[in-house]
Amino acid sequence: MERKALFILLTLSKTSPEIKAVTFDIGGTLIEPWPSVGHIYAEVAARHSQPGVTPEALNRSFADAWSGRQNFNHARPEWAALVDDTFLGVTGAPAGPACFDELFERFAQPDAWRIFPDVIPALEVLASRDLKLGVISNWDERLRPLLGGLKLRDYFQVIVISCEVGFSKPSPVIFEHAARQLGLPLQSILHIGDSPGHDFAGACAAGGQALLLNRSGENSDANQIRSLAEL
């Protein structure tokens, strides 16, 4: 692990401009739903006359519904459709407006999320090295208050969210917007995220540097890290 991390850093330093800022994806990179999407869906569904729906079944249905989405813009109507499709796959009926409204608010709460254990130590080390830190995330209007509730917001000089910019990753526009806010050229910004297409390919295509966070470690290569501790 340490040798691989050293190889990555040496490769970046030899072939790319000096890194002056690091930006992060949020979901799957810094935080994850806790205990899982399915657990939270089941908890809320039980209060809306849908008892006995298992978290495991809802997790599988959510994964299927999510994988079929293209150009998801994270707007409230799109979330409602995704939630309905998730419940249709398990119960044969949509969640319904009242259940969705509660779910939408539930995921705005810090206790619906878990910060990965490697996040705070990594952010503190990077900040101590006078690197600017930022967020580039495909999310909605709930993200800023959520980061505040999780006590993550103060780590970042810049927070760029797709719903505010009007463009989602992997569009180069959202990466360019972050670079302007940071006051740096894209070439000196390292972006880290867990999506090969949205994060790694998107940042590279925009002219930035990138590392893919692959927590599973499966099929990893020199452009990937398994933990933020490797930074």
C-alpha cells in the first residue's frame, strides 16, 4: 500500500504541474448512507403503511433503479421517480408522495450518513500542507447544510454543486467553475472521487489531474487509491 502510494505521488510530481489544490466528490468518497439506503427506506416506509419491506430487498431494487438512470440531474422530481421505481421493484406499488417527502428530508439529516474513517485525517493532513481544498459534487440543495451538520464544511474553501452550476460531472463546465473559484489553473488541481466516468474521466477531460478512489481494491491500477490515507 505505502509503495503504491509513493509511486502515485512520484508519478504525479514528475509528469504533471505542481498540485496546489485537491477537490473531492462527496457520495461514496467522503460519506455514505448509513446503515444503508435500504435501511433508511425501510424505516420510513414502515411509518407509511408499508411494513415488512426488508432493507436488503430495497437495496437491490435501488441499485437496479439507479443503474438504469442516465443524465440524472439530482432534482427533486428525479429523486421522487427513483424512489417510486425502487419501491415498485419490491412492493409493486410506488412509495407515494408522503413517503417520498419524508425520505427526502431524512437524507438531509447528518445521522442518515457516515463519514468514512479515513476522511478527517486525510483532510487535516492536506490542509496542514497549505493545499486549497474543495468539493465538486453532483448533488442538490441539501448538500451545503448537510456538510455543515457533518462538520465537514469548514475544511473546504470552495464547494461546487451541480444544482447550483447547472452542469453535472463529467461536464468540464463544473470542473472549470471550481478552478475559477479556487483561482487556479485546472492543471494544478487534483480531483478525487469514486466514479470512473464522472470523477476520473471527467476531471482528466477537463484538463485537471485525477485519482480514482477504489475502496474495494478490485482491478486497481496506478491511477487508483484504496484509501484517502494513501494521500
